[in-house]
Amino acid sequence: MRFSPEKLSIPDQRMKPFIDSDEIWNLIHSIKPDKQRVKDVIARSLGKQRLTLEETAVLVNAVGTDLVDEIKEGARELKKIVYGNRIVLFAPLYIGNKCTNNCQYCGFRTSNKDAVRKTLTDDEIVEEVEALEDNGQKRLILVYGEHPDYSADYIAHTVKLVYGVKKGRGEIRRVNINAAPLDIEGFRKVGEAGIGTYQVFQETYHPEAYKWYHLGGKKSNYEWRITSLDRAQEAGIDDVGIGALFGLYDWRFEVLGLVRHTNHLEACYNVGPHTISFPRIKDALSLKLNDKYQTSDDDFEKLVAILRLAVPYTGLILTAREAPDVRSEVMQFGVSQIDGGTKLELGSYSESKNEEQNLNREQFRINDPRSLAEVIDELLTNDYIPSFCTSCYRMGRTGEHFMEFSVPGFIKRFCTPNALLTLSEYICDYATDELAEKGWKAIDKNLKKLDPVVMQKTMEKLERIKKGERDLYF
């Protein structure tokens, strides 16, 4: 059955699969865009309108340097319009890597007998969080394997534990989750613990490819996974994140799958995903992949730019799977969040040793092992504002409420001053003298771009932060 999510009556497709492979491939094979059509689609996006599946396919099928450059330039401009020059920072914290799934691309799969299995104890979680706070982190995403030990009750317990850790000036103000799909009651329990975003990546949206990669465990159920965030919405979690793992299947299909997922959530729940992630396959133990689907750097840049244009108000997350030079290049095409100071081995944040990555203990290889301070330094050098802002989440500006603020473009009034305030906290509490000098110059420069009234209020809060107050925001 085919349907257009833009025209659904609301409960018709709730908690039902929504991917039609023939529909997506027909668009990929049939649309032959010319330069004017590409320009028209970009203009619609710059008018802050979410693109339809067909319009996204126009950009996917655009080839040639001139058209791809048009797409990239449109993405750069849209990022400036909606997000300004801020980049939100976070860190992943792996809680446990036990797993009952057998996914051919993952080092944690159950058939990998060389993987070192571990679940952090409560004391170890506290030690990890304290180490993260010592580095200046304010936003975490907790990551769990799919295993009976990591129940909804356990996830909720660890979330509350993390929020309770305070060391010096440090505190974690937002805890996001990347874990297995839950039933509605399970999502409700986790939501009540005060989480931010709940991420579930489909990995690949193509049903047959999905079946080939997922050989066992609950994750092998395509329909259970693809409807998981419907259940989250039904449970009251209106802040969800989607993603695809590029390199498992044709990148063009996955981009259209992500947009279809976005459209589905908007049609059924009146709010799309808060974030979209687009990691590429990286080294892990004994991978089994189809090499013809590896996504080149050029295609990676293009797909990120297309996603930015297709979903103007959705955060785009670029991870440390990518090397620093790739991250620096891709960031300009619409990325709004990155991780910094990332470590994947369980318990590694609290360890002072700096050893070579051990893939027996990690899900995959990271290619940007720089410290948070080094990442912040580069962001400042490239004229970005590093941000640890959590105000929308804590003020209830999520889901439909977030859309009320963001779709008209008002969110920029909150984002830039809040980014400056959180940057000033980092400067005061964690930065070296050299980094602090660079940070204060960036704050002064960006203050001058604010509305005069907002600028004055921001300056007042900055002075309060310099005097020792913390956690001030709009």
C-alpha cells in the first residue's frame, strides 16, 4: 500500500510500517532534475518549508558540480538562517555492551566471542560522569546494548543516577538515550526519569537489506523497530531522534527513508524528529558488509546538505566516527550538534591512560579522538559558537512546543544568547588562559550581532556568570 504522509488523517498510520521501497526507488529512477527545478526546491527550503519526498528526490538525483554546489550553498545559507553559527556539544557514555542481537556490522553482536562484555556499576557510572564533568561536559547520551539487563527500569535508574552527580561546578543538564526500542509502558517509565531525546536508529530503511544484516535477536524484527518511535510518542516522549547507518545500503534510498520517517512522524503526531543522525560505517571487529554501498566523502557531504534542506528545523548530528578534517568540512552544510572528547570503551573517561583503541572493547572505531578543549578551540577558530545549551528541554520547548518556536524562526533568539552563556561558563570553569582569551573574543563578537534588547539582557547574565552564578538561560 502506498500513501502520502503529508495527507494522512491522523490516526490512520500510527504504529504501522510506512516505508514503500517501490515508491522510493521509483522516485530515484524517474526524476531527472534540471537546474531550475533544483533552484526551485532549494528556494522552497530557504523559505523554511519542509520538503516532500519528491522534492528531496530532486536534490538526491542532482548530479554535476554546479548542481551539487547549489545544494551545498543552500544548506549553508539555511543553517545561518535557522541555527546561526552555534554548534551544540555532547558526549556519549556507554553504560553496558551486553547484547542479544547479531548485527553483521556491529562489534557488540552476540556472535562476537572476542568482545569484552561489561556493564558499569553504579559507582563506575558516577566516576565516569564526574570525569566528564571535570572536562566541562553538560550534555550526555547514554548508550546501552539490547539485553534483558537493560530494562526500562534500569535505564530510568541510570538516568536519575547521572542527573544526581555534581562535582565542583559540574553537572549534567541533559541526558539523552540511545537504546533498544521499548513498548509503550517502557517508554513511559524512561520518559518519567526526565530524559531529553530518545534515539532509535533504523540502520537501514530497506526491508530486505535490513533482513540480511540483522541475523538474530529482537532487532531482527524490522516492523518492531521502525514503529518504535511511534510508541515513544504514544507514551508521551515527544523528543525523538532517528538515524541511518550509511554504508549498509544505497545512500540515496536511506536519505529518502529518513525524510519519509520525518514526514510520517509529522503527519501522525504533528512533530518530526528532534534530531537526525547519519553515521558512516567504521572499523569494528569482523565486519560483514557489501562494499558497493560504502559512502564516499563527496556523497557524504551532499547527503548532509540535502538532509539540512529537507528538514530545516531538525537538528543534524555529526559524530566522532568521522576524522577531524571531514568533520570540519561537513559541518558547514547544516550540522547543529557534534560530540567532543569522545571515548567509547566502557569506563575509559575516568581512566587517565591514553591507549590505542581496543576494538575488543568498543562498538566501532572513532576517528576524532581529540579532547573537548581541542574541539572547542577549533570551533572558535572557525567562527562557530560552542554551545552546551539545554534551555529548550528544561523550559518545555520540545515536541509541538519546540515547533511553535522554531518554525517561525524565533528559536534563534534563544539559541545564540544561550550558547554564549554556556560558553562563558565553560571559559570560567574549565578553559586554559589561551582558550579563554579566544572564547571571550568570540562572545564579544557575537554579542554585537544580537538585537539590542537581547544583547543587553545577555550582557547582564554574562556579568552574573563571571561573578559566580551558573545555569542562567533564556
